[in-house]
Amino acid sequence: MTVTNGKEELEAQFTQWREYVRRRPELQSSDADELEDHLRDSVDELVTLGLKPDEAFLIAVKRMGGLDELSREFAREHSERLWKQLVFTGDPADSVKKIRSRQDLIAMLICAAGAAVSIKVPGLFGLRFEDSDTFYATNFSLFTLPWLAAFLAWRRQAGARLCAVLVALFALGAAGANIYPLDEDSQSVNLVGTHLPIALWLVVGLAYVSDELRSSRRRMDFIRFSGEWFVYLVLIALGGGVLTVFLTGTFKAIGLDSGEFISEWLLPCGAMAAIVVAGWLVEAKQGVIENIAPVLTRLFTPLFAVVLLAFLVAIGVNGRGIDINRETLMMFDLLLAVVLGLLLYSISARDPLAPRGTFDVLQLVLVVSALVIDALVLLMMAGRIAEYGGTPNKMAALGENIVLLVNLAWSAWLLLRFVRRRGGFPAIERWQTSYLAVYAVWMWAVVLILPPVFGYQ
């Protein structure tokens, strides 16, 4: 922020600062006015002491602390606002936000309805759930994620070029899920069904960052969005479960069986729509739930670090290697993905200017432990492939573990430098957000390349 001498220039800086503050959803107009009064009083005090206006402004802003900290402080002092944020129209005093909120709500309803309808369209062509397991296993993400991406692209006012890229990538995903002759017993069905949703979720990330793809902070915002979206989706799923139980019980009391309606309509259509609704909730209600995921991250990071350390100690004590089979591979891949998720979300929720602390050391312990386990798994996996040959599942797991190994290794190095005060936190953020492209490439490779390489087995 550049401040020049002169009253008009100083007022311009106050205006710029106020607009920046108003972008925080936790703060209302009255809050911004109160903060500005404090800032102006502090500037006047410093000018009285002999400082120039530009110097006084910078020092006063620095004294007020980070905007995120101020936002959290206001949210705590005015806790009743958290309930008011749950209404659809936002702050009634702000007509611009009110109109925008209504537009977002309408767009979300259209996209959620589109997702709910999409899951039923194949039934018009004779592809029923009970008779077409392979089709729905490989295509379920294509029924809803394009609609979520459409909502985010609309909200970001994405350009025509980006929209064309999104359409092309979703079309490529649809081709990968449907053009290959996959049998129900084929390993490739599982590969496409598990990897295509991740590949398409990263396409949703393109819609989220829109024209700010080169911004590491914006890419990190998408990681935060992903965590909060998951929290909302779980809450919606829990509420949906309660609704289903009551629906079943109440209709059963009058002699009607609602089982077919629930299985054929409520669950599939509700699940597809919920994915879009959860994305809208994250966008519309920031500041209500966004503090939950960081708290969970701080809780489970030390717990996972202790578990992984205990696992490594147990290996050293009994001297037994890891028994590699399909279930074990899936478990370790999931474990390493959880570790990576904890790392990514803790980075996204961390204040880059905050001093190093004990939690950073715990993160380093967690990453190093996961790195050692990943190396052991890769060693055992390479031996199995050399002895028994490769399969689609083994090669997919091998590639994923190599991608994770590289990320964990460099992350451990950057965290070590940060803890030892030889590197800055932004380097960790840039590395993680840039490496998302590697995950995207591998996910698409698993979907599009591995099935034909192994003869669709």
C-alpha cells in the first residue's frame, strides 16, 4: 500500500482501506465505520506527535493488526450476528449485497435443480440404478460437478475462454468414463470411479479461481473452500439422514411404504443437489463455519502425528514389513491423503505473518512420519510389482505414492527451513498450490491412459 503526503491522498487511502475492510463478510457497515474511527483517531494522534500523514497512516494500520484478526474479534463480540448470517438475504441495510445474495440464491437453485434432474436423465434411456452399476459408478461425478463449476463460474463472472476450457475438460471426463469397453469386474471401473471425481474437482477449482490462476493465495483459497465445502456437505448429509428416518416412519404409520421414493428419488437427487448447495453455502455464509475446519485440523494434526510415530516404532520393534495387498494399499493411500489434507488446510488457514510455534513443529513431525511410511510402502510395492507383475490398481497406487512422496519430501524440507527460521511461509504456500497441477495430471492419466494400457482389465 503506497501512501503519499497531502490530505486528499490520505483520504484516498482511507477510502481504499474501508473498501478492503467491507469485503470481509463478518463485518457490517457499522463495524467498518467504528474501525475507521479508531484508525483516524490513531492517525491524528501520531500526526500530533510530529509524524507525517503517510507515516502516521502506515503505523496506525500496523497497530490495528491483521484484518482477519479484527474480523474474528468483531464476530466474537457480536456473536448474535452468526445467527443473522444464516438468513438468505444477508444485511438488509446493504441493498447491493441483498440483490447479489438473491441472485446467487437463484443461480444456486437453478444449478442444484439441474444436478438433481441430471441423475434421472439416464433412466429415460433405460439405464436404471439397479441394472447399470458400471455406468453410475463411473459417471456419478459428471451429474453434479459441472453444475457446481457453472455456479462458481457465474459467480466469478468467468470469461468466455475459461468457460470453454471448463466445458472441454468436463467433456473429456465424460469421454474417459464412457468410451472404454469396461466390464463390471474390471479394475478400470474402480479406477475411473475413484479418480475421475478428483480430476473433475480440480476442474471445479479452475472455475473457483477464475482469472486469478497465477495467484497462490487464490489457489489456497480453493483449498480452504474444499475443506469448508466438505464440512457443509457432511452436515447436510446428517440432516438428510434424519429427514429420511422421519419420512420412513411417518408414512409407515399410515400404511404407506416410502422406500422406493427414497431410493429412486430422494437419495440420488438430494445427493446431487447437496453438492451444489454446499458450495453455495461456503460462498454465501463465509465466517459462520470457516473456523470449524481449522479447529479440527489443529485437533487431529497432533493425533495423527502420534499415530504415525507409533506405527513406525512398532515396525522397528517387531521388524516386520508392511503386508501389501489391495485393501492395505487403499488404506495407506487414504491415510497419506488425509495427512496431505491436514497439511494443506492448516496452511490455508494459517496467518502468513504469525510467528513460528509448536504447531509448526508438529506439522513437520507429521509430514516426516508420513514421508517415511510412504517410502516403505513404495519399497514393498515395487517388490510386489517386480515379482508378480503390474495391474491397473497397482500402477495407479504406485504413481499416487510417487506423487505424494515428492510432495511430502519437499514439504518437509520447506517446513524444516521455516521452523529453523531459514525460510518464509509463502514458499510453502506457493509449493503446495503449484503442486496441485501434478495431482491433476496424474488423476487424468489414471482415467484416460491406464485402462487402455492394461487392456481394460
